[in-house]
Amino acid sequence: MTAPHDPLAPDVTIHTGGALWPTPGQLRAELPDGVREEFEDEYRRALDHARDAGDLARLADVLAPWQRRLVHHRNGDYEAVLERARRIREGDLSGVVPAQVHRLLRAKR
């Protein structure tokens, strides 16, 4: 039996601030020019949706990947992360920690 949904409980959380959750202002300031324009467009559309629909879920969905991307850019490993993800998608599990291999193999089933 599942508990009834609490209408006051949040469905999503928008994280901002600190090292792992850059604010929209930090994203604007630190993303490369061409990428910044893409972020601004997605962010503006999410804000418009939030204003029109009264729903912040899309805003949370837009911010989280951009925040991760900036954290990887700050660490200088964004391209390496993309390359590793591509190799894993293609089935190359070399260099993956054994516990991760088992989890990835289970996920493919």
C-alpha cells in the first residue's frame, strides 16, 4: 500500500549555489560564448514555461545538466567525460570500475 501523495511535498528540487550547483548567473559568466547562447535559450524557455504554467519542473530539468556541464568544464574534463560516455554506450567497458560494469550490464537487461 502506498502512502497518499502530499500536495505540499516537492516533486523536484532546484539546486543552486556551492561548488556542485552553479547558479544561473555563474552559468552565464563561465560557459563558453557559443554554449552560453544555447543555455540562455533553454533557460529563457524554461522560465517562460514556469511563469505561464506555474510549474518549475522544466526549469529544474534544464538547470541540472547545465550545472553538471559547467562543473566538468571547471575541472577541465568535460571532453573526457563525453568520450568515456560514448565508449560505454558502444560497449567498451575498459577502464570502468568493476562495480560500475556490473551495474551497467544489469541496466542493459
